[in-house]
Amino acid sequence: MQKENRKYLVFSITSLSLLVSSSNSTIVATALPTIQRSLKADLSWTAWIITAYQLMTLIMLPVMGRISDQWGRKRVFMVCITIFTASSLLCAFSANIYWLILFRFLQALGGSGFMPTSMGIVGDYFKENRARAIGLFTTIFPLGGIIGPALGGLILDYAPWQAIFLINLPFGVAVLALSYLLLEPDAKLNHIRLDLVGICFLAAIMLCLMFFLTRVSENPFLVHSWLTWMVLLFSIILLWFFLRWESATPSPVLDLELLKNRTFLIINGLNLLYGACVFGLMAFIPYYGQVAYGLSNLASGGMLTARALGMMGMSAFTSMLLNRLGYRIPMALGFSILAVSVMALAVLPQHLVILGFVIPHYWWLTLMIFVSGMGVGMASPSSNNAAIELMPNKIAEISGLRGMFRQTGGVIGTSLIVLILSRFHNQLDGFHFIFGAMSLLLVAAIPFIRGVPDGRKTAA
């Protein structure tokens, strides 16, 4: 097969893996209320279905990036697909919420390798047009967001929730077979030192923080318990040991020298907020629709489909203009659009009357979620490439670190949302408070975008 044709097939294979991963995320978000009712679980523990995946992903993303650079793209990619597919089967047979959380950790172990290895593969095959190829590659993730909610809502209306995990099996097998046939063989395996101690520290820090927030949200009176605050204190102590270890070990999971780089801090600070909004807040949109307005599985999932449509269209459009616009303008516009759309959910009434026509709350919600997707789609390609500009020779590793900060934002954001909702007797009021606070944070972050690389000079 000619090399030119092969690289487009490879792009399709890696895109399919990302499609399966992103569809899984949105399907699970749509199924959250159904799983909660079926397993008779508390919301604080049901939310772990999302945060467990996010937590393992943030831990493994930088590791997978480094492993991919050293051990070979094809090897790591195929192992990740195998783990993801097998764990999806285990999730479907979970007897209770705790087993499901455990298997979601395992599923994330495989899924965490999709993004860094896929972007590394795409970067290797499209060296001459790397920025445009990676920008277009990011449009695949929203496509899963289009398919996932609609498919999830349809499945949940006619089948038990276990089917949302079983649907991953045929796609996983197909991607595994195609990657074996079409990806070029890797070079000889390079042995590298992995910072297993640092990984364990990072996992323990996040688990302690999540457990602290879960205890408080499950029972607000536990905020007066000394044990609750000991958990938080323990996470702070672990953070201190983690930083000490990372500064001394020869192969750290997080290179602390990068933290001295002002540009790195700004980009990944923005990625942290991006993750809190996209992976945290938006994951609760189906729950918001079902609890606040009594929407069906299909209708509430449809709002995530609307967001994904806005993301995909704007992401593709922005990717084609990156060389001309650079990175700062799309990011600033994207954050502004996202802030306005999220604030609109908090302050505008449930019913709007325009030219005498009453717009029901469902269509208003869907419109605002679509606009928020446009904001995300505008900011995503520029932030992806801005991070890579720091070390273009280590695409997979930088992509892993970027993903780690985004997933950290998602974990913290999801846990805080559950905590805030537990403090409101009326969950609709709680959601309005969350929307308003997130909007203000997005606006406050816009001035920091001046510290992001311009991008136009690099393109020139």
C-alpha cells in the first residue's frame, strides 16, 4: 500500500478509537440517573462513575505519552484498545456501584492511552502539516459527542444500562484488528524508567481529595468530623511529598522544571479551567435536564448532541484558520462565548417569548448548550497546538500533560458540583449557582490568554 494512502487510513483508525472513547463518555453521562436508580446508589457515589474515569485518565495520560514515545506507538495503542474493550465487558456485569467504579478505573487505564498515542501517530504520519492534522483530529472527539447521547438515549429507552458498555465491544475489536494490519511495526523496544512512586503519590492525592468531597456531599454534618478534615490534611501532606519526590527523581511523571515556565503554567492553568467546564460541568447536563425538567433519556442526551455539533463545526473551522489567526484570538473568543452561554443558563427564565412565540425550556437549553459547544470548539484546537509549541519534539508527552491538567479540572469540578448540589434543597437553584460561578471564572481567565504563544509567527 502506498505511503500516502496508508497515512489517511491510519488517521481513520486512530480517529475511530477516539470516537469510541468520546462516545463512551457521553453515553455514561446520559445514563447517570438511570444507573443511580438501578443500583440504588447515592448521587455522591454515582458521580464516581465519571470521576473514577477522569481520575485514572489524569494519572495515566502523562505516563502513556512517555511510554508511547519510548515503547512504540503501535504496541501501546493496541494494548490500550485491548484493556478498554475487556473492561467495558466487565462494567456491563457489575453487580453494584462499587464494582462499576472499580471497572471504570480499569476502563480508563486503557482509554487514557488513546489521545496521546493517537496524536503521536498522527504527528508522525503528517509531519509536514502537523498543526492542521492535529487540529482536524480534535474534531473527532466532538463527533463522539454527537453519536453518544443520541445512541445512549435510544439504548436506555429500549434496553438496560448495561448495553451502553456492551456497545463498545464490536468497535474495540474492529479497531484492534485494523491497527494490527495497517500500523507500521515499531522499532526495538526501548526500556525507560517510570516514576511509579510519583504516580502513586498523584493517585493518592486525588483519591483523598475526592473522598473528602464525597463525605461532605453525602452527609453535610460530616463537615464537623475531625476525620473528614484529616483526609484533607493528609492529601496536602501527600502533595508536599509528591513535589519533593518529583524534584529529586531522574524520570518524574511531572517535570517540575516546566512549572518554572510561565507559558506552561498559563496554558495548563487554562486547561484546568477548560477541564472543569467541559469534563465536569457539561457531564451533568443530562442529569440537569432530567432532574430539573423531567426530560427523557433521549431528550436530555440530545442536549449533549447539540453541544457536540457546535464543537465539531467550530473546531474544524478554527483549525483551518490557525495559521492566520494564531492561538490567542480563538482562545479568547472561545472562552467569551462559553462564559456568555453558561451565564445565560443561570439568569434567563425557563420560558422566553420572542415575537409572540413561547420558546419552551428544552429548546432554550439546547440552544445555549449548542452555543457553549461552539465556544469549546473555538478554544480547543488553539489550546492543543499552543501546548505542543512548548516541546514539538515530544508531542505525545506534552499531549499527555495537557490532558492530565484537563482531567484534573474535570475531577475537581465534578466533585465540587456534587458538593454544591448537596448544599441546596432545590437542585435547580444549585445548578444556577454553579452556572453563574463557572461563567465568572471563565471571564476572569481571559486576560491570562495574553501569555499564550502567538502562533502566527510559528506558522510563518
